[in-house]
Amino acid sequence: MPVDHKAATDRLMRFLAVEGVTGQEAAIGRELAAALQEVGVPKKAIRLDDANSRIPVPTETGNLIVDLPGRGALHNQPRIMFMTHMDTVPLCAGAKPKISGRKIVNEAKTALGGDNRTGCGVLVTLAAELAKQKLDHPPITLLFCVREESGLYGARHVKLEELGSPVMAFNYDGGSASNVIIGAVGADRWTVEIFGRASHAGVAPERGISSTMIMALALAEVKAGGWFGKVVKGKLQGTSNVGPVTGGEGRPAGDATNVVTDYVHVRGESRSHDGKFFKEITKAYKAAFEKAAKKVTNTQGKSGKVKFKAETDYFPFRMKESLPVVKRAIEAVTAVGGTPNVRAANGGLDANWMVRHGIPTVTFGAGQNEAHTVDEWINLDEYDRGCALALQVATMR
């Protein structure tokens, strides 16, 4: 089944030109809805849900959901779903896509947005080709999620009844179209508030309790214990990282060099393919901060305090290769001339939450390279393969 690759590339360039950083997906949502109507999807089949009303951070719009009724000999088969996310990382703001040979590159010093405009291009191309070629297919749901890049929120808060009960799903988010991703890590997102005591750093530093020093001692303890970066404890493995260190709400930690810092806010994460181990990593951070707070005292014998909070961002999963969704994915990759690379991902995916919701979900790639960096580019050969793969998956008997 041929795909109009020029139309698919034009579609991708169109979507890349629309800014839509995480939480600000209204414009790209409108562009996707317009493009879907242009290829023959009725307006009444396209809608936004209210997931943004349940997402705990400001989000312009809900997930975009599209219903494609079944056609021909496959019209009464169980529903399947194709999904991707609409948002990009903030670094993509101001991107200027340009075609260079079989690549799409960026003329601006920003990230490009191939993660995940490639997925958006694949799903709209799928709808276009199914309509144009009048191909037989089962009922299909297209799901374009919001806020994937800032916590998988759209997939987490979607209502299952909005999706039409698909028996399996295929997520587009990655590089090679031959990748059949059947598992991914789980992660905790944690924050710690460190409360010290301010004093004049030149006149009476001994009266102060330095939140900065508490943080330094805690992180030194974490590093010495082997809990930072790549974490290996026997047969268990994971990763952790310390992210923004501020005075809260984007303010600097500390007011001046001549004042003992009395407040520091730290954010970090813990990840592992093992559902219990990433929580062990988080516990190690909590224990280190609590221990460090007790160590830093002033001349009155008072010590610092910490308030540590952790929340599971998403849960790890690993599907069996015997599942119908995995078999279908492997068969489709082979049918379009690829060699299936069945593996698990070390990053979180919207598939984490779909599997948690009870919808077995395989993730494919569609040409992303160097995502989340200013060196990002798109491989158009892989993008074309991703489009062909979606059409193959949708029409298999």
C-alpha cells in the first residue's frame, strides 16, 4: 500500500511550523483538527476532551480525540488506537524547520520539535491514506495527548470511555520505525524544601543555619552511597538526577552572599525498570536530606529542617511478546521491510499510562534524532517508514 510521501512531508513541515510547547497546545490542536478535516475526516468526529481540567498544572486544552468508523470487511473488528503527543519541550520555541536532502533540520538555535511532530504527521497521514485509498480497516481512535513532556499528564488523565474501548494501541514517539518498544521505566518525581535560618554572614554567621550546606551534605551523601546518576545495587539498576535548585518559584536560592541562605528548593527524579527499586532510590535521597538537616546547627543548638515530597510520575511496564499487540507490531514491521527491534525504553512514554489503564500499547519511532537538543533533526526515510507502518498496522487482517 503506497503512501503519498510528499504530502506526508508537507504535512510534517506544516506541523513543525506551529509552536506548541508543553501546556500550550491549543494552536497545534487547531492545526491538527484543520488538517484532519482537509483529508476528509468529518468535523463531528474530532473533539477535545476535558483532561486539562484534571491536570494539576495550567494546560490550555484537552487531548484531541478522533473517531474513524470501520470500513469494508474489517468494519466490525475490535477497535484499535493510534496515539502520539502534541506538545514539545520548551527548547523548541522559535524553531525554523528546513528540508535538507533527506533530513529536516533547524535554522534556529533551538530544538526542532520532531519530538513529537513526527507522530502528529504519521497519524494525520494515516487518516488521509485510509480515506483516499478507501482501505478496509477496523474502527480506529486517534489520540493526540497534551503535556507528555512535562509528566505524561494527558495520557494519565484521559477518560477511558472517551476512547471507544480499543483492544490495543500503537504509540508514535521515537527514532527508528523498526523499534518495537514493549516496556519502559517507572519514575518518581521528588521535591525537597530545606529550611535554615538567615543571619549576617559577616557579622554573625554562627547564628545562621545554611540551607545550602544542608543540600551540599545531602548530595555528597547520596553520591558516596552510589545513589546518584547510574545506580547499580546488586542485580537492580536505575538512575537518578538532581534538577532545578532555586529559592522557589524561579527565584535564586539565597538573597545575597552576605546572608546565610535560609531556604532552598530542590527538584529531582528517580527511575528504574523495577517497580520497587526506583522508590528505594527516592528513599535514599530522603534519608540523606533528613540526616544532613540534623548535622547543620547554629550556636543555639538549633538545626535545619526539610520537607520531602515524592510522587510517582509513571509506573514501569514490560509486556509479553506473546500478546496480540506485540505480534501485530512485529508482523507489520516485517511486512514493510524492516527488522523488528523488540526492546524496552529508559524514558517514560504515554504508553506507560495506557498500559496502566489496561490498553496494551506498543511504541514505534518515526525519525526523531537528538531530541531535546539544539542538534535535533528528522530522518525523512524513517518518517516515511513510520507512515507506511501505521497504514500496515491499521489494515492487517
